[in-house]
Amino acid sequence: MNKNKHWGRYEQLRPEQIETIFEQYPIAYLPWGASEYHGVHNPVGLDSIKAYGMCIDLAKSVGGLVLPVVHQASSTIKTYPGVNFKRHSLEFSEGLIRMMCREYFEQLAEEGFKIIVLLTGHCGEPHFEILKSVADEFNQKHPDKYFWTLAEFEVLEPDMLVANHSAIGETALQLYYAPELVALENLPQDRETTLVDDAVSGADPRPATAEMGAKIVETFVHNAGKRIKELLQKLS
Ligand SMILES: [Zn+2]
């Protein structure tokens, strides 16, 4: 199993399998998610499921090693001002997130990876800003490597996907990766969705489809993949 593959799930590989992939593709993908309330229609692990799925699809296309998902996040809807969703989110401190990000980057640099792609499915602030600033810090320190913190919507046109919370974009991705975890019928039938009532920030999730999710993933893989291939060429 996994012989001569160009990509793999890090935790499932033996050392020689890791080295085979690493030799040609010294690229680590670090999917960063959250356990966060995503309304009555989506699972609390949406950000993690989305980030992991997109890292795997990216690795399949480009090559490299996908690390296990990091589920710890700060800046969740639990403490978001103006809403009252106190349950079903596990929120960690900003200091811990910064420290974890530094230690992951340090370890991955020590392992010799040339490109470290941190794809965050959760973009609450300052969570997102912390992951970005740690990448800046490491890019200064390691000019022979590249640390890329990104969110999926950053490499997509706004008419395809914008930053959202459990709205049409995230729901389409959830429907693409694990449709059995979505229950759109749990939303009230008689009105539009809102942030305050439904934890939906962005367009109404009800028209979302798996096909829409597939299209987003395909474009994401194309655009992010292009950048990673260029970086690999430049750095090797
Ligand atoms: Zn989310």
C-alpha cells in the first residue's frame, strides 16, 4: 500500500513511504480547523472537515504530505459579539494558537520541508491573523522555505466563494465532502437565515449543492496548486 505514491496522509505512512514522497515533494499541508457551532444545519467540525478535504485534494494534484488536522481554534462564535451561541464550540486562547502554530512550523522546518501550506478552515479574528503573522515570522527566518497561511476563499474569485460562516459556500463544501452530515431541513422554512438566529453569516445556505462544492474545490486546487508548483520550482 502507498508504494511510489506522490502524496499521502502523514500519520498513515511508514518512514520509507514518507521519504519517497518527501524526496520529490517536500511539501507539508497542515489543515487547521475548529470545533465550532455552525448552526442547526451543519456539523461542528465543518471547518476541520473542509480544510482536511481540501488539503487532500490539493496534495493529490500537486504531491506532498498531509498532516493530521489541528482542531484547536480561538476567536469562535462562542465569544463573537452580538450573538448568543454559547454551546457546541471549544474555544482556545490566542496565546495557545500562536504557540501551536510556531511549534508546528518549527517542527516542519526541522523535518526539512521546503513548502508548508497551512490551510485554515476557520477565519475568526484574530485567529486568522495569528496564523498569518506566524507565517510571516517564519518566512523572515527561513528564506530558503515558504510558509503559506491561507483560507480557501483567498485564491477564489468573490463570485465563487467569499468568507462566510455556515452560509452557502461552507455548506456547499460540506455537501461535497460529507453530505450525510448536513441537515438543511433543520433550518426554519418561513424566513431568511440570519447570523443572530441561525449562526449563518453570508448568503442563505439552502440553495447549496455538492456540485457547487465540487466546482469550488476544483478551482481552489487549480489556483493554489499553480502557486505551490511555482514555489517548489523556485525553492528547489
Ligand atoms: Zn466555518
